[in-house]
Amino acid sequence: MPQQNSSLNKAKEIKNDEFYTLMEDIENEISKYDLAQFKGKIVYCNCDDPTWSNFFKFFTKWGNRLRVKEVHFTNYANGKRTFNRQLTLFDLLDLKESADDDKNGTAHHWVYTPATNKIVKKELKGDGDFRSAECVELLKKSDIVVTNPPFSLFREYVAQLMRHNLKFLIIGDENNISYKEFFPLIKNNEVWLGYTKVKKFKQPDGDYKIFGNKCWYTNLDVAYRHKPLILHAQDISQYKKYDNYDAIEVSQIKLIPDNYFEPMGVPMSILEKFCPEQFEILGLTSGRDEFDARPTKKYINPIQINPDGNKISGSKANTRATLLLDEVPNDIYYVADNADKPMRIFMPVL
């Protein structure tokens, strides 16, 4: 048994963060920005080895059009990769020796200057971890960070960017929105969603991994934040009020009323169209006080009832917004000692 526990703990420590962004996803996202935001800037890709990364390929292709001053790249030393490298990039910038360096797990710092199409490369003293002193010093000298950081270190990665007041465009999990360390940044208009989703990544063995919940996060200006949604008057009497939050439920973005000015719960997808000039984010119905959307009641002995009749703990009823139902549904529902009717749970933005 001790040996099994040891193996389990070791497995938990191993994080698979080797997911490489496709060129088309980088081009599709960055092409939607006002490119003037990149003019004369120093861009830092601090999780990117030019012998692997399409972020390097992107900036060597489009750096002149973006009119960036320099692009810096640092890699985390990793000798485990096996699929074919970007050989055309070696030919372009004479990086053939980087292949052997990568096999040996060596970390380097590259500086690409678009105006001259030249690259300077030097070996780092450490392993190239974005948290290392060397990489933090490079970060301090940069204007914009663009990369796909390790998913398992997302919270720590963003905290570092915010601490050094950097502009950035990075990829992360949509579930990050509900992290207690991250949601306040969304709420306070310090970070927001980019334009597109990223669904497909390449892995070290050459295979592809499909996700359904990866997106871009940024604090660069995006056009949709200046375009208020077109709203229409609604019959407010048809909207239900949550049982445990002082707000009405708005199930679809298109149903947001323009004749109602009290708190309302809207789908998380509002963040893809959120205009701070039109709306204010009050909080997230997570049951956490730090999210500023505080429930008005706590359920006693909540129980989740599954379609097969199986009953389990219904603690989620105290970490979500709930609506009372007039009849028992065919899918999952919740009951509690102090709830008059069966309930369905939601996690909207208020």
C-alpha cells in the first residue's frame, strides 16, 4: 500500500504542459487586433523555443508588419521532444545547431530583430523557467508578452504578469475564470477574453490534442469592449428570480432586457461580448464571498438527485445560483430542508 500511494503522489506531480499552439490559431487571433498596439514594442515569448514554437514562426513572418522593435524568446530546458522541428526556420535563420541543443535540454535566450531579420542567441545560466531570475529580468524590459504558458501554472504565470504591469496575450483554460485569484481581474476590467478559441494543439509525439475550453486572455485593447450590445424591452414578469441570490435569471444573452436595471444573472458567455461602458460585473455566483456575489440563503442538508434516483451530496447548491422548479424534472435536480420546491443550479455572472 505505501508503494501504491507513493506512485499516486508522483503521478499527481507530473503535469502535461507540452501542448504547442498551431500557427493558424496565432494568426487568427492576432490579426483581429489594432496592430498599432505592437508598434515599437519589445515582445517577449517566455515559454517558447524557436526550434519548436509557432510563436517564433509567427513573429519572423509578421514582425515587420507589426512593426515590433524586438522579439525575445526563452525556452524551458526539455530534452523529451521527438517530433520533427521547424526545419524551414533553421534554414531561414541558421538555427540548425539548436536541434542538438534542444536534445541536450539546454535553455537559451534568442533576440529577433524584424528590421534586420537577424537573430542573436545565447545560452542561459539556468533552465529557462519563466520564474527564474534571468527570465524575470527579461520580462521587466519587455512591453508585451505573447505565448501559451503551462496550463498547470496559469495562476502563478498571470500573477507574475500583473505584478510587473505587463501587457499580454496568452492562452488558458476557460475554467480559469472561476479561480478565486483570477476572477477579480475579470471583474475589475484588468483582464478580458480575446477574440477566438483554441481547440487543437500539437503534442511532443506529433499527435494532436483536442480541447473544448481553451481561449485567449489579454489586457490589450479589443474592439468588442467598445460596442454595446443591442438590447430590447422584455416582459420582466416572465423572468424568474433566483432562490438564493437577489437577481433575475437571464438564460440567453439575446434576452438581456433594456428596461431592467437591477442585478441579473447572465451566461458566462457574456464575457465574450462584455462592454464595460454598458454593463458592470457584480460578481460570480460561486458561493465565495471574495467574488462579491453573496448568496442570500444557505441550504440545509442539500441533496443532489440523479435521473436514476441515486442521491448524493448536494453541496453544489450552496456554490451556485438556484431556481425553484414547479415540478420534478427528468434530469439532475436538488432538494434541501429549507427549499420549498426542487431546484436546478446555475453558475451565471451577475
